[in-house]
Amino acid sequence: MAASTPEEIQRTARRRRLVRGLMIGAAAVGVPALANAWVRRRAGRLEAPTWGRPRFYAFKHGEVAFQQLGEGPPLLLLHSFGPGHDSTEWQRTAELMAETHRVFAIDLLGWGRSEKPRLTYDGEIYIQLVRDFLEDVVRERALVAAAGLSAAYAIQLGVDRPELVSSLALICPLGLDLHGEEPDLKDALLHRFLRLPILGTSALNIFSSRSGIGNHLRNEVYSAPERVDAALVEHHYRASHEPGASAALAAYLAGYLNHSTSDILPRLGQPVWIGWGRQAKSPAVDRSDQWLKHLPEAHLEVFEGAGCLPHAETPVAFSRLLSAFWAEQRSAEA
């Protein structure tokens, strides 16, 4: 039997934690309902960002918040997924890139300060969102930098609408193997349970507690535990408890946001830059070999002292190398 991959081990661990939350919630109905109401009241709302110019885009499914800063060639930044994830992970890199670029950092629908409609989230919604945002707001062929699973959406858009995407920067990308699979029966059942008003909310509240988020960031995302301070945990905690935030998080945890890239990668014509943290655990840096097999012309940069978000942990080196890559591409096109 083949050994389990880190992604499979992580998914199994998440399922167990969520099932434990469901079992605790099932032990009584009244107590979890009161506990959920208490969590909602005590979580607090997200504070207004102090970087960039806050703006909103009227997407067909709801308003999408984004930060705009800088002038020059356009750069669109797409965040990774997880409890409380949003565009804040790009803040320092966005500020550095804004010295030479017109930067857009969006909170994807259902995340951060964007609207959170009650719908079944999937990858197609985000592909449509990014496409419409590039058409309606950016209005110019752009470099798209995307982390984690959002990289799969950027790739799909690069194949389908090459006139919108000049180059791609993929950061610890997902979309091959596990995260390219359609949800199975277990995933569908998990998603159904997580959407239950009391029991599902209880499970997600346990999963996205301050201690749960701290463990997630220290053990799965960042390479240096000391970078996960109280302020970062509090931001993720508040973001994950915004009204309606559970729907998108449930879809992500149940695999409904998966999007396969294996069949479309050979059709990708844009220059590709891949950034990976040396200490990334899921996906680990050795997974970059799979991406380079599909994209042999891609340029790979590995960042020491970084995990899955090198743009958040090593923003200076990240921005410098990404800027150099794009400048080289522009010179080659001139």
C-alpha cells in the first residue's frame, strides 16, 4: 500500500477534529446553541485595514473587498485558504510591490471583509470572480500571483482567458493529486454536517478556536512559530467568525474548492514563476518537482526560513525576486 502523502494525513487529521466537534455538539443541543451565540458575540468584527485604499467590487454573488495601492503595471494577488485567511497575508509584499506596480489584493467571496452569501462555494465561483475582476476593475493584462489552491484558479483563467493574464506567480500551488480530486462521498457527508446550524457551527467553532487557529498557523502554515503572535491569531479568529464565514470554510474543508490542473497545465502559455518555502509542510517543497514536470520552462525560487506563505514570512526577498522575474519577461517581450 502506498504511503499517505502529507496532504492526505492533514486531511484525515482535520476530519477527525471536525468529527470530534460534531460529536461534542451532538451530546446536547441547547448547550452548543448557547455556546455558538456566545462565540459570535465575543469574537468581534474585523478591523478596517490600515494599508492600501479599501475598495469594493460588485460581483454578481456579492460585494468583494479589495485593497488597491501603487501605480504601474497591474498585479493581482490571490490569498490562500484556511480558517481566517484573507488578503492580509499579502500586506507586506503588496506594499513593497506597490513601489513599481498597481497592486490589487482581494478578499475572495466568503472570506475576509467580502460578502458571505449562503451558497455552495466551489472553484468555479472563484474562477468567475477573478475573471470578472480582471475585466471590470483591472482592465489590463495583469501578472497574477496566487497562493495555495487559488493558484489552480489562476492557472485555469490563464488557459481560458490568456488576454487577461500576462504571467503567473504560483506560491506553494495546489491542484495536483489530492487537491485536484472531486469531493467523494465522505467529503459530501462532511460538508452536509458542517452546514448544520447547530452541530456544524459547533464543530467549526472548535476547529477555529484561538488555540485551533494558533496550532494551524504554527504547524501547517508558518515556518517560525514566533511569527504567529497574538495579533495574527486574533485577526484569523475574527475573520473566521465573521457572520456567514462558516459556509466558505466548510466548502474548503470538505474539498468543494478543489480544482484539477493536471489536464490544463500543458496548455498554459504564459511565463510561470513558482515560489516555495523551504519549510513548507503541505504542500512540501519536494512537490515542486511535479509542477516542473508539467511546466518545464517555469522558474522556481525556494525561500529559506519560510513555510507555505513565503510572501508573508520573507516579503523582501519574495518581492525582489518576483519583480526581477517580471522585469526579465517584459524585457524579453520588448
